[in-house]
Amino acid sequence: MSPSRARHGHCQPGGGALQNAVDDLPRAAKVAVVGGGFAGAATAWALARAGTDGVVLIERAPRCGQHASGRNAALCRQLADDEDTTAFTVRGAAFLRAPPPGFAERPLLDRTGSILTADDEAGVAALAARAAAHGIAHERIAVADVVGRWPLLAGLRAAGGIYVPGDGVIDLAALLSGFLDGARRGGARVVTSCELLAATPRAGGGAHLETRRGRCDADVVVDAAGAWAGVVGARAGAAETRFTAIQRHLFASAPVATVPGAPYVWHVGDAQLYVRRDGAGLLLSHCDGRAVEPFPGDDGPAADGDAAERLAERVRAVAPELASIAIQRTWACLRTYAPDHRFHIRRDDALPWLFWVAGLGGHGATASAAVGLAAAQAIRGV
């Protein structure tokens, strides 16, 4: 594999710049959602859709979705690593395939399907069993079938896998804009360049919010700040702020011949690797991860200088035919986890006005609609 000089950038398949927001900060709100990525945008949308008045979403960056929500591989993968997460991703994928009328001007999902492969037969059987338990349409396939759709994966070191036709590639820009536009149509405000500096209890309930764009009183504050969920929680005085941000690298290749419409392939063995078509080239990741502190500024995390070399090492171990592909672009994104690696969608134990929608662990795009609807239902007490 021939690496170019590592650099970082946004990955926004199928769409242009994510929507800029220009609303003013109100002096008072029923619900203030902190964070303009998929978790926050979906929660604001679901609240407004349910008829909640006085919803405001505040985002510290100049536009929503600049970080994990706009820098990921856009893969809709229903089959997650545990039962609870899979329940969310299955519901979220159903939304992506058939959103409400008027939600978006173009399809949210390119239904390429996915192929998940495993190291051994036990791993393939486990994938098939979890898919069956959650009602995910799938079929078991041999490695020869994988190579038939992906000649570049000749020599793939796997025992076989499952094909999931309902998966695919998400239009990240259309999805995020759908949530933001829908929230606004429902009466919500979206305020950017509005970093939360502090949230303090208010006499009679709720909290006073201090932001870089002024003050706002809110009955409920939703921490949907992604990698900064712990930072926001600390500024609100929460005792529990232990979230871990994991940095992962993604890579875009030079143009290469592939089979049109081929499903993306994700090897979920001990040494993970995924690949999908991306324009005339490929998008790949070796699913690396190391804990990092949330970075300052709005440019995103810088890619490690040796990231492409580490990708090449993984490719040689899992799919050696890919080793000849030249890498043209490298960037990093973040996945955020709660201590138990489960979605954190609940009211804070000590602060009744603080609600968490965090720790989505890289599943935020696929699960977003299900997460937002569940959060809105809990916040509304339905």
C-alpha cells in the first residue's frame, strides 16, 4: 500500500456543506440541547415533532456536524456488537430506508448492502444468530462470494460472512439537514458559535445557561455534546462525566476499478478492517482506536503521522490484494463511549434538569432517529 502524506479533512459522502445555522439565542427555553451532531439534532427534531415548545439547540462550532457526525465513514450497519445497541441501529436503519414524507429532498441511504466477515465459522454463526434474533434480513455467504463482488479482496483471510441487504451508505449531509430543518419547522431554534460555558441550578427548577452568545434559562438541559459530553457535564456540575473519546483513522484511495453497487465489506475479526466504494476510489479503515482528550478548536483531530503505515500493516494481514492501493487522503474522527459502552440516554441521577444523550460509540448516524425519538419520549415523560 502506497501512502501519501497524511492529512485530514471532512468526509461528507453524497452531500455538500452541512447546514449553517443563524438563529438567535432566546432568553428562555423549555429544553436546551447542547451539541449539534446527530445525537443533539435528532433529539431536537424529535422533541419539536412531538409538539414540545421552546426547544433550542446550541452548538459551539460555526456549523453543526463538523466533528464526528461529519467525518465518519457514513456506514449504515445494523448489526452492532451488543444486543442493546443493535436494537437502536435496527430502528435507525428502518428510518433511513423510509424517512417521513418531506424529511429530506433526496434518499438518505444508498442501499448497497453490507458484508460482515469473521475469522472462523463460530464467528460467522454468531453474526447470523444475532441478525436472526433482531429480525435483520441476511444470508450466509462464502469467501468466494465476497471475492466475486470484490476482486480486490482476493486472499481475504476470513472463514465466510453474512450479507445484509438493508445496510448501505448514508447521506450524512441530507440526514443532518433533515433533522435541523425539521426541528426548525417544528418551532425549535438552532444557534451556532454558542459554546456552553456553565449551567447552574435555577430556583424553582431548571438551570441558568451561560454561553458565548449570552444567557438562557432552560427547564431541561440535554447533554448531547459527543466527545465533549464529559466537558459539558462538568460545566453543569454533574458528578458523572466519565466518557472516553477514541480516535480512529479513515483513508481515501486513488481511483481504482471496483464492481458498481458492491456492498461495503467489514471484517469483524480480531484484526478489523472495512472498505467501501467512495467515488472513483475506496474508503478504508483498520478500525484503530486510542483514547484522546477532546481537541481544542474547530478543525478536528489531526491524523497521526504513521496512520497510513499502520493501515498498510493491517491490510497485509487481512486483505493482502489491497496492499497495492495508493492512499491519497488520511483523516481522523472520534467515537465516544460511556464506561459500560452502552448508549447513555437518561436523566442525571443528581441533577433532575440534566439529561444525557451521549456515548453512541460510532453508531450515531445509523441509530440517530431511534436515539432522538427515545430521548424525546424520556424527556417528555411519556
